[in-house]
Amino acid sequence: MGLLLPTRGARTEHAVVIAGGGPTGLMLAAELALAGVDVAIVERRTSQELVGLRAGGLHSRTIEVLDQRGIADRFLSLGEVAQVAGFNMVRLDVSDLPTRHNYGLSLRQNHIERILAEWVSELAVTIYRGREVTGFAQDDSGVDVALCDGGSLRAEYLVGCDGGRSLIRKAAGIEFPGWAPTTSWLIAEVAMAEEPKWGFHQDALGVHALGRLEESGAVGVVLTKREVARDGEPTLRDLSEALVAIYGTDYGVHSHTWISRFTDVTRQAAACRDRRVLLAGDAAHVHPPIGGQGLNIGVQDAVNLGWKLAQVVERTSPESLLDTYHAERHPVAARFLRNTMAQVAVRRTDDRTRALRDTVSELFGMDEPRRRLAAEMSGLDIRYDLGQGHPLLGRRMPDLDLVTAGGALRVFTLLHEARPVLLNLGELGFDITPWADRVRVVKATYAGIWELPAIGTVTAPTAVLVRPDGYVAWVGDQTQVGLVDALSAWF
């Protein structure tokens, strides 16, 4: 259910309407457009300009996802390659993990959004800027979507990518259980008349940081507060008082570009879907930004949902395929939420927590624990539960350097069009006539070692069915047992 729709104005129809044009909404729109779906974004901002400190980078799996679509270089050319994975204040080196992108990328969200928006524009996606969804009503055949300007849209499906305060989630009546905030932080971009104490500073309140922002030359401020945030936006006076309480001076703070706050509130939607309404990104899960997971999870939500929703819209798959979106992504988000809660917990400043933090730091100084957590934090160890079988089943397909009749070819290159691929690495002959218009068959060889993050070396398969999102739906071992079932289930 949703708010009543206005009656005036013409109604425009699209197959899918996405509420929210941030990274998740943009990525989802691109995935749908690649599949030929008529998709539109409703975005309240009049441009892609972004004010305030948001996400600061991309983890390894997200870079792989972008590489699967042939656009990773657009981001890599602007960002700074770095080891960005970490737990609390412990850096987790991923350079020895088996991936072409064994690093993270330091790149601010405003750049990430701009690049995605340019890509979406190339794909001719309609964006309704300067407008917001104010309500919707769904029926058996679609969703009527009300806009703030009095207009309306009609879509077969509506996807809420409208953030943690999601109107779509609330109007759909989807519960948002979780944990209330226990602490809060002030963040700001300001000018200071005096030279501040640069870097990290820890006291009885927690961890604080002052740093020079390269792009603007301003001072970036992150301060831990003892009390949970009040309602309303913080002021320059609030920031000044917090600086004095922590540093004994406010360093002559003035001329703020923006000031905001966040808390450690942690919540997850009870369901990712209510009939023809779906949720992705922060609309489906919120958590403190420790570890830099939010944007990355949202982009990967979009890539999981996009091809499935496209197949349902195109009538090549039943609507029940959308149930697998919740089944696969809800556990992934829940795991990351637990991870961020743990990181907040070990930041407490009492002696017992400090002892725990020191022990954890020593543990992650060992190779095996470090590799396992690094694989988790970078998104490389995700496994969807597709049943028992080869270790590859349900995991990301490695970006192998294949040899084909046409020459050398990377696996990720085969995924640029967001289509499923049946990779024949042996001598088996495949007859997939019922799926020939949707599944590409590629005969290739690979003589190298098959190695998976957090798993290690695995037996080389003779055939692999790869979904458009890059995850393995079926693994062949000298036979075709189960292939027809996998093709029927997914495509």
C-alpha cells in the first residue's frame, strides 16, 4: 500500500521505476538498461552534485563487478589504489588474495556517482531530476507512483533505492528491525584559523580525526560524541563545543561547507520485497560507515537484482525468481551489519575493551585470520547457497585468462553485456537449444591453478555456468548432470 495518488497530470509508463539516483539506483538502472528494460530513475537532486562526506572508496569485489561491465578503468583512472580493507584500526592487506584487483580504491562518492551517471546516460536511461516519490499504490499488474510535482508514473515494478529513511520501505509497510544507536559522531568540512592537531586522536570519548581534504583544502573533521545525537542538524556552535571538549580549543573553526552527524544505528529490512515493490542499498540495510561497506553492498545488491528483475519483466523467468534476491542478499547484508557492530564495540575506551582490541589486533597480524577477514571485508568470499557441490558453486567466478579459438580472452570480458555464459573447458558437447537466445556458450581452455579467496586451490572444473552477476550457477565435472535443472531455474 502507499499514499493516494494525485489525479491531475499525464501518466508516463516505464517497465521499472527506481526511487533514488545514488550509486545503488544508478547501478541498478544500468543493469536493467543493459538487458533492454525500459527503466527510469526519480531523483530529488537537480544534478548529480553531492554535498557532504559520504563513501570514500571501493572494495575489491565492487571493482570486480565494475570490471565485469567493462567500466572499472573509468574509476581506476581517477582514484588512488590502496589497501582500504580494515577492521577497527587494523589494516587488512588483500594484496595476496587471488584476484586481478587485489586492492581497494580510494575515491570519493561524488566521483563514483558522476562516473555511474555518465554511464547511465550512455545507456539512455530516463532520469526525472528535481522530483521525489511521495507515494505509490500497487495492484496485480503494476505500481502507480506519485511524484512531488503532482505527476505520476506507472511501472511494472518499483525499486526503493532511497536511503535509510526510505519512503518506499515505509509506505510498503516493510518492518525495519535492528539496534538503536549507542553513540554518535559529528562530521564536517570547515576552515580553521589555527593549525589543528592533525591525524587520529583517542581519548575517553573515542577516536577522533582531523585531516586536510585534498580537493578543497579545507579541514575534514570526525568527532566521537558521548551522547547519542539529538534530532535536527548540528550547527557550527555544536562543532566548536565538541572540539573544545576534546582538544581544549576549537582552533578558530569557521566557514563550514557542511556539518552533519551519524550514529551506529543498525537496522535491516525484514523483507527485500513486497509483491511489486523491492528495496536495495541503504533502503534495505543501514549501519555505521566503519569499514566502508555501505556503498559497496548497495552496488552489489543492484547487480544481484538487475538481471533477475530484467528476466521477470521480459517474461523469460517467473516472478518467483525475485524471491532469490532476498534469499541471497539478506544474509550477506546481515553478515556485514554484524561486522560493523563488532567494530563499534571494540572502539570503546574502557580497559577491558582495550585488552580485547589488542588481542584482536594480534590475531589479525597472523596470515590465516587476516586472509579470511580480508576476503570478507573486500566482498570476495561471498557464497550464495545454491546447494552442495564444487566449492565454486554460488561463489564469484575468477577472472581467468582463457584461450579460445579467437585468441586470449578474460572471463570478465564475457560478462560485459550482462548475459549468462556457459563456459566449456573440456571436451563435452552442449545442446542448450531452449536457452540459445539467452545463454552464450564459449569453448575455451585454461591451464592455470584455480584458487578462491578464503578457500584456496580447488579442482579445475570441465564446465561452468556463470550468471550475469558473475556468480557460478552450475559446475560440470566430466558430465552434464544438473545443467538442465540449473538453466531452467535461473534462465
